Amino acid sequence: MKYINRVILAMAVAALGLAAILTSGPSVAPAATSTTLPAFGHVVIVIGENTDYSSSVGGMTYLDSLANTYGLATNYHADTHPSIGNYFMLTTGQIITNDDSQTPSSLGLSTSQDNIAYEVQKAGKTWKDYEESTNGCGALNSGSYIVRHDPLVYFPNINTESANFVCMSQFSSDVSAGTLPNLSWLSPNGCDDAHDCSLSTFDGFLSHYLTPLLASKYFQPGGDGLLIVVFDENSGTSGNQVEWVGVSPHSFPAFQSSVSYAHENTLRTMAQGLGASFSGLGAAATAAPMSDFFNVSAGSVSLSPTSLSFGNVAVGTTSAAKSLTLTNSTASAASLSIGITGTNASEFSQTHTCGSSLAAGSSCTISVTFKPTTASAAVATLNTGVTGVTAALTGTGVTAGASLSPTSLTFPSTTVGATSAAQTSTLTNTGGLALTINGVAISSNYADTNTCGSSLAVGAKCTISVTFKPTTSGTLTGQLTVTTTPAVSGLTISLNGTGVASNTPTASLSPTSLTFPSTAVGTASAAQSVTLKNVSTASMSISSIGATTPFGQTNSCGTSLAAGASCTISVTFKPTATGSVTGKLSITDNATGSPQTVSLAGTGVSATGPVSLSPSSLTFASTTVGSTSATQTVTLSSLKSSAVSPGIAISGTNPGDFAQTNNCGTSLAAGAKCTISVTFKPTATGTRTATLTSTAATQAVSLSGTGAAPSTVSLSPSPLTFASLTVGTTSAVEISTLTNKSGSSITFSNFSISGTNASDFAFGGLGTCGGTLANGGTCTVSIKFTPSATGTRTAQVNIPDNIGTQTLPLSGTGASSTTGSVSLSPSPLLFPSQTVGTTSAVEFSTLTNKTGSAITFSNFSISGTNASNFAFGGLGTCGGTLANGGTCTISIKFTPSATGTRTAQVNIPNSLGTQTLPLSGTGK
């Protein structure tokens, strides 16, 4: 129905144009022309093939309607034969070749070859080549893509701009969305340009794509559009005369020009009208523009700017006013009706000096304010009452918010008058407004330092460090409270500690519980260790250390433990019967809270037990065909009394869609376990299944997943891989950019993280994806990594939308907690707000080695989302070797390249592992 309506509209336009010609005749240009042109903001050109002027004029219903209504060149001649030379004249002002067999690779033009798209790009403007029947593009009518009819692909200085070469269907989307580039080059296939099919086919192509174009804002009164329809050459007669039709809001009505024109005049008109240089465009440099077709002095009613963005504004408060200028450059008064409409019109207000009519040649001011009622994005439109003269209004209502993590700190027993090691909590600005930090209040017996400064930007974090210094013995509780403007309630941390008399020793145990793997009856497990430490200043006497049956222990503790010293207790499990067993390791001493205990647990199994696979099934999330899912794991456990051969394989309906790696080797020892890692990479859409088997096990693991059709919604980088990080510490935030090239807007549902180690990953709070993402738009997903155990940790982000579900695989490595005895303070290193392009003062973090031995450093590096914004300050002292108990410093400086939060991390590899120092700063 829409197409029929367009055809009827085109016929009506043609009838009106024809009636005008019949009653008054066309206006005809004089022999001489001016070199002045209107400023064209949007030029569209489409080229027909091999048609005489006498055949197309009067022979194409839709094109005739345009010629009769707007402008027709009656003395226009192509430059050469065959086609390719004319296409080069229309783009370069030169007949580069007349060999139609030349392709971009065979012709091999230089990167210095000037052309219209290159000049438009140099002028800071945009262009696109809309193609039919190539690179997977569809077509209005079936036909072949003819490369010599698409000249822009020949130029190496622009043909690498892949985003500028798009399908013809995108032209309709760009017209509808009002997002046309400054230059639109339409390249129909060989049928739709009349090379291989009839003129009526070409006429239908023009009607289909140009009817919506001419109804758009670009071609309404006050618009800045220019449409050119021209034929490349004729059949070889009549001096190569061809039809040229020009359409613009600036066109003289029903105009015909008898001035002699050729393709170089068209090229000059396009370049000059777009404000691009034409001095290097061959014959176009001296050719006259086709000025006689256009009324340069017609003027328009315009609004400047054409959009207002109020940014973030607190809910319930009124923004500062922003102004627009409405100008009438026409020769008559313009009637006005100024108001605001749209989804959130009630949240915007306007006042103006314009009245109900704006005199010719005058201007007036419109002031707009924004007062959000909810914490969400708001959009509306300012209307002037003049067709096409509007301004887009946007703003976001925000509220203040913040969080502390953790919200409680418990300190070990501490001698009266002594100061404990610091514990930290992170304050994060989770709202949409910058926070002023008014103060941090803390109870007696506790003290704090912080990196928060006087303000905290949106999304920024700072660290509060708390120490415990008891003034008396016994349980001592307290509270830390942060106050802000705007006020955020609930910013408190509960504090707990126990003071002990200076002559009473204090002991600590780590860990406080041990769980042993399933162990064959009568067989001793591998030992697990417990560390006993005297954390006081007094010597500690040890009376006894013992473990309940069937657990056993050996230790290096002796009968006393000096102040600050530690010793190791090794515990083993040797079950006497099958089933679960619990027990206790007890240390009797003269320390507070004696005896200290460690909970013990294990399971006894039959010495001739089975080999098992667990779990019994793995189900993978929907995964795009050709993409690899996050890893899931299966455990192979042997309860036999002798070694077995694992013999792991994947079989079944779709075995090629699944893959496995394992650490089982060729022989699995008695009572041992190994891990099988499985991934899913579908080769087709729909449900895909297979079976994982082991020749040593009696049961199998069923594998299943769903292959999803490839989407034009992409994530980069993908997967998101984090650097090795100490267990229990949190990485800098990493960013992946999601791009929508699906051809339409997409709407997101709730994002989630799933997979084997989902709890080790969390959203970083800096992502911008949410709600709706326009076609061609981008947004970001931010993730942070806190490993809970050593080794490879994997998961995936699930991003459901109305097209399907995208997945972002996540991977990171947990480093041994033994590296935890190498510490950094402060960590993270936070920089105050810094003007973009300027460099901060150098900030320091102190690295302390308490490992018990010297450590040797390798090359330090900086990585992460905004690594280039941070650099070593040149004042650090770490390098080579650091003795046990020694300290050295790392110096960093910050040069933001853009506004907003900027993050990275310092990587500090050494002989014990790799420490990381998160970095954060805000560009302003």
C-alpha cells in the first residue's frame, strides 16, 4: 500500500508539473550563468545507463514528473564512450580510462588520485556509497553488480573506509531516520540502472527510493538537499546528449536550461555546493557550476542550534536555561507557533521573544530549561510552527547514590595500645551526580585515612583505610560514617575488635577449617597446612597440639612461639570407614581464647570404588554459529586402589560442535581427580548435542547447546581477558564495546553473568548499554574480576535483546595467595580530577616484601582500558631485587585523553607471581 501511495503521489506531482508547463511554459536559462550556488548540506546522485535524451525525456513517468516540476538540462552531453570514462569524469574530472574491463585491482590507481568523496571527507563532511547486489546486499529487482558503474570503489584513498560502502536498503533507513551523509552516491545493479533492463525498471527504482527522499526534511522548504539524476552516455548518436534532472528546495520551478553542460559541470556543482575543494578535480576546476537552476536568494527560516542537550540534572531541580536563535532570512514574515511536544514534553519549559510572527530578515531568542521528574532519560521536540524547523531536546534526570563495601570490618585481637594492620572499605559513587565529601566520622579506638578527597565523580571510587588501637581490654565496637552532599543515607561501616592486655599473647589460625577430598579407606590423604601465628608482643607457651581420629597432625611449633613468630601444622586424613567424617584440630596455649581450633572434614570411600564423571550433563547458553562459548568443566574422580587410563572422548549427534581439553594425562592415580574443560562452538543453528565419555567410567556426560544465527550486533574486544590477579583482590574495570549494525534499533533486557566461575566476575558500573540502542550506535559493557581461587576462571556476560542474545566470554587467572605477602599501599592509586591533555603530579604506591625471602622483579608494565592515559613517573625505586622486609616505591602520573573516568593497572611480575596496582582518574 505504501508503494502504491508513493506512485500515486509521483503521478500527482508529474501532473501538476505538466499542467504548469502547459499553461505557462518552462522558464529557460540565458546563455551565461553565475558561479554562485546555494549551500547544499546533502547531495544525492543516481546514474542511469546508455540512453538517448530523446528516449528518456517523455519516456519515464516518474523522472518526467521531476523534470517538469524542478529542473531539466536540455543541452547536456556526456564526455566519452563507453561508460567507465564518464563515471570517472563525474568523480575525478578526468577520463582516466575508456577500458570497461578494468577493475579496481587491475587499474591500480594511486592513493594520490583526487576524487569527490575524498574532497568531501577532507572538508570534514560525510559520504556513503549505497550499493545493490554486492557483498550480500539485496536489490529492488534482480540484477548483477557492475563494478565499472560504482566508481568510488576504484580509489585507494577512500575504498578502505568499509563503513562507507553499504547496501542500498540502508539508504531508505537513513532517509527515514534523518541521518543521510552529506554525499550519497547510489549504485543500482545492472537491471535497476537500465543497462540490462528497461527504462521503466529504472523509473520504478527512482520512484521507490526517491519518493520518500523528496518527502524528507532535506527537500522541504528551508531544506538543504540537492538530487541529481543523470545518464552516463547515450547510444552513440546526437553528440552523446543525455538527460540531466536536478531537484532542490532552491530550484526554480519547472525550469529548463539550454546552457551547454557536461559531466564536469555536475562534478563542480556537487563539490562547490558541499563546500569541498574542486581545485584538484580535473576539468571540474575550471568548469562552471550549474547555477542557473537555483534561486540563491530564496532564504529560509532556520533554528540554531538544532538540538539542546542538558546532560545530567538532579531530579526535581531546574537546569540553567539554554538558548536557540530563530532567524527568518526569507523575504516575508513567518507565522510562528512555538511549543514543546514529545514523550517528556512536560519536563521541558520554554520562553521566547518571538511573538506569533517573525518579520523578514529578523531573528528572536527561545530559552529552554529542563526539570526532570524521574531518574531517567527524557526527550522532547521544540516546534516553531514552521515546517521542518525544530530542535531536539534531551536530558537525563539523576539522583545521588553511593555504597560502601564491605559494610563491616572485624579486627583480630590486638594488644592494648598497639595498632592493628589496616583494613579497607571502598566508597563508590553509584548515582548520577558528583558527591561532595563533607566528612568521615569514626568511633574511639579506631582511626581512618582515605583517598576520597573533597569530591567523588560519578562512577568513581575511593578507599577508606581503618586501623584498630584499643585503649582497654575486651570487645570494642564502633562505627564509621561518611556524610555527603547531596546527602546519601546508610554510608556506615560497623567496626569490631577485641583489646587484650599487653602481657597476654594473642594467637591467630589460618585457615580455620580444612576439607579433605574423598579418600580411600586406610589410605592417608595429602597433607593440608594450618599456620599458627603469635600476633602479640608477648611470648606464647604451647601446651599441646592434637587432632581427633581419623585425622593426624605434625607441626614445627615446639613449646613456645615468640612474639610475631609463626609455625606450620600439617594435617592428614586417613579414614577407617566409608562415609563423611568431621573432627577438630586443637591448640592449647596461654593465648587469649585457648584452645584455638580448626574444623576438619573428609569423606572415606571404598578402596575399590568406581571412577565417576560429575556433573552428569552440561548445558551451554545460546551461542552464535562460529563463536566459542565460555568454558564449563567436568571432574573425573577415581576411587580405585590402582591407576586407571582416562580415555576421554566426545561422540554422539554433533561431536564436532564441542571440544575438550584436560589435565588427566594418560594415567590417573588411585584416589586422584582431574578436570575436563569443555567448550561449545556451534556449526549450525538449533539444538546441538553430543556425549562426553571416559573409558574408565561407567556413566557419560550429556552435552547440549543451541546455535544462534549470526547477528550484526558485535562486541569488541571479545573475549574479555583479565591479567593474572591475586586471589581475593579486584582488577581494574575492563571495557568491551557493543556495536549495532543490524539495520534497526535494538532493545535490551536484563544483562547477566553465568558460567563456571560467574561469581568471580561482576559488572564494573561504568557501562553505557541499557534501554534502546539505535542502528549504527555503540555502547559499552564494563566488567571487573575478583578471583576466588587460583587457576583459570571463566564465565560469560549474557546480553539479551530483541534480536537474540549476545555473549561476551570472560577469562582471568587467579594467582596464588602466597603472593599476598607482597603488598601495595595505597591500592588502588586514585588521581584527583585532571584537565584533559594536562599531566598530574606524580603519585606513589609503596610495595612491601614480607614473604620471608628476597624477590626479583621482571619488567613492569601498564595495561587496561585506558593504559595510554597513565605512565611511570620516573621517581620509583623498585627494580632488580627487594630483600625480605624491604620496601620500594612505584611512581605514576596521569594525563587524561578524554573526560570521564579513566582506568588501567600496573603489572608487577616477580619471582613469586604478579601483583597488580589498579589505577583510576577522572578527565575534566
